[in-house]
Amino acid sequence: MTTHIRSATRRYLISFDAGAMDHIPEADWPAVGEASHRVVREAKAAGVWIFGCGVERQQSTIVATDGSITTGPLQETRAVIGGFSIIEVASREEAHAWAARIAAACRCAQEVREIMYDPES
């Protein structure tokens, strides 16, 4: 029997809702882009960055368990993700510190959620 040992680090999803950056004037977008890319570079240099991106605004599709496809989002969905980052750090407090840096760079609040451990990922 193989035993999987959980790492001392945890993975966190840091995300913001679609529309959360709509208040940013067009002229400010280059500065916001540079600020957010700077935080990504710092997270990579710190060895905590796994992946992140913005999500294109478009009509989503839902693929059901039987393979059928319908337009989305699901009716019970209240918020749609506008962008996200995945980091790996030692504590929730450290995830909050990175989320604060991302929030400042992106000029919008960030939600922080721990991602469940999966030894295959």
C-alpha cells in the first residue's frame, strides 16, 4: 500500500469576479497590467506561483455528465470568475498577503480559497 504524504505547503485559489475591474479607466490599463505582471514576477521569484490568468468574457457552455452541451452559466451561479491565480504557500496568512498584493495591483478585491490536496496534481 502506498501512503501519500501531504506537503507542508497548501495551494490557494485567489480570484475576482467578472466585472470587478470595470471601474478602471481605459487610460489606466497599461499601469494595471504592469503592476499585476510585477506581482506575478515576484511570486515566481519567491517560488509560490503555479498559474494564473484572466478569463475572457464570453458565453460559457456547460458540458453535462452525459456529454450534452448547453449555454451557461448555470442558473444558480451568482458570480462568474473574471480572473484567478493559484499559489502554493505555507499558510492562509501568506496566501492573504499575496492576495493583498494582487488586489492592489488589479485594483479590485480578491477571494482566497484553499484548494483540496490531490496527490496526482
